Amino acid sequence: MQHLENPWRGRGLDGMEDVPWPSVDVAEVDALLARCPFHDPTPLRRRDGFAGAGEVFVKDERARMGLGSFKALGAAYVIARDAAQGCARGRTYVAASAGNHGLSVAAGAMAFGARAVIYLSAAVPEGFAERLRGIGARVVREGASYEDSMRAAMQAAQENGWSLLSDSSWPGYFDPPFRVMEGYLALAGEVVQAMDEPPTHILLQAGVGGLAGACAAFFRKVWGDYPRITVVEPEAAPALVESIRAGCAVVTEGPVSCMGRLDCKEPSLIALKGLARDADAFMTISEAEAAAALSQLAGVGLASTASGGAGLAALMAMPPFGPDARMLCILSEAAE
């Protein structure tokens, strides 16, 4: 486990003027997601005393839109937004996915009369591919890694005139991932409405950083500087912590992580820009720490994956916070 205090807190990184800040416009998100036939809020659960902390609040995303993950909010919101503008029906959306983003693209396409083509690497289980096919997506296998499938999706979008819908951002590609992150604000807004006072500490797991960046921006807008926000990544994929250390976006290397949905070696630029301003600290957890948390989470009714429970695994790996702590974590996906 490594821990890095954020030297850019409150001001952000230099040289990112062309990158947009994460959105905090939750009102538009709520209005558009109301158009989705399968959208309902998810519960905020309490597990006080967990890992030696006082009050522990867990935003439980395991039943989100019947898809099992917070990511249902992102692409489905983008497609709902396109539908409201009259340009979703008949459109083909293409994406690469290592997990739940593809389900959101497929579900949004099905709901609004569009088509979805999802590129998967060889590392993604066939059961996930079957779930995608079950909601109308065309599945294409390409390459050994997520990066391989992403390159193939980008090429297919260019060759076929399809709409690339990624949850990450890079130079010249900002609007779709900006809107995906905006969709995640629904989760943050539900948390704020459900809590009678702000938490003292927030732990946000991150892959490319979209969820963490969206939530941190909104929590700062509502709660100001009070909560201490820590971003949690796998040791095998420390893209955000190393970018913060370097003062610019960097590509990292490492082995395949058991935290598959967080196993991202390059940060989303929008997320990095926001988190450099909004997060107090960045930390990594090991494969063993992530795996060890799973049985304890299941024992308190929070069964998940190593990715979904990474924030709570970080809480378990840190020194006890004590009875006065008021913790907020996100259980981001259901157990497989």
C-alpha cells in the first residue's frame, strides 16, 4: 500500500486548460434519467463499526437499473440525452468494455431504439458477453487486453461512422466521457439527499477515474472542504497516483489486477483534472488486501467483487479511524 498527499489540492494541475472540469449539474441528469424505464435510486446502507470506524455509510450500487453496477448511469444517460435531442434512434454506439460500461451502452441503446456494438478482449468472461447479447448488443472479441479492444472500437467507429462512447477521455475526445461522468452525478446526488450531515471521510475507488472524479466534484460543491476525500487504486494500475506525483498524465505499467474494472493503466484527463483539485490524497491497495476483504464484506451483507469493494478494502487496510469517524464508501458492483 502506498499513500500520497495531493500537492495540487484546491488548484489542480497546470497545463490542462483545454480539458473540461467535471460537471456538477445533477438537475439535468435527474430529469433525463427519469426517461429511462429501468431507473430507480439505490440504497445508502449503514454498517457502523466496520473496520473500526464509527459510522460507515455504503452506497450500494449492486442493483442499479438491474445491471449490477454504477456504470449503468453513465452511457444510458448519454443515450437518453441523445434521445431527448432526437438523434438516438437508429444510431449505432460502439464501445470497448472490461465490464459494466458495455452493459450500460447496450441497455441505453435498447431503451431508445439504437444499436450497440461492444468490443471485448479475451480476458473478459464469456458469461459477460452472453449478458450483453441478451440485451441486444453485438459482441466482438478483439485482442488480449482492454487497450487492444479499445483500439479496435475506435477503428470500427471511424470506418463505419458509428458513435464511439467511451467512459475515458484523451486529447481531442472529451464530450462523450464528460457526459458519461455527468450521469454518475445521479449517484452522488442520492448520497447527499440520504445523509443528514456530511461524512468526515470519503473513499472513492478509481480505474480511469470517472466515478471518483464526478463524485468528488459534486461533494465539494455541496459539502465544501469538510470531508477528506481519498482516491483508491490497485497497486497494479496506479495511473492517477503516479500522474499526481508527476504533475501530468502518465501511462503506467503493471500486471493484470484482480480488481479488473479498476485495472486501467492510463487516467481519463477529465477525471484527473477534477481529482487533482478535489481529492486530498491518493492511495493504492494490493491484490491481497482487495481479495481479503471479500469474505468480510459478504459477512455483513455487502458481497461484491474486488473492484466493487475496493473502497471498503482500503478502509480495512488503513489504521482504525475511531468512533468519531463518519465514513462514506461506494459498493460499486454486484458479486459475479
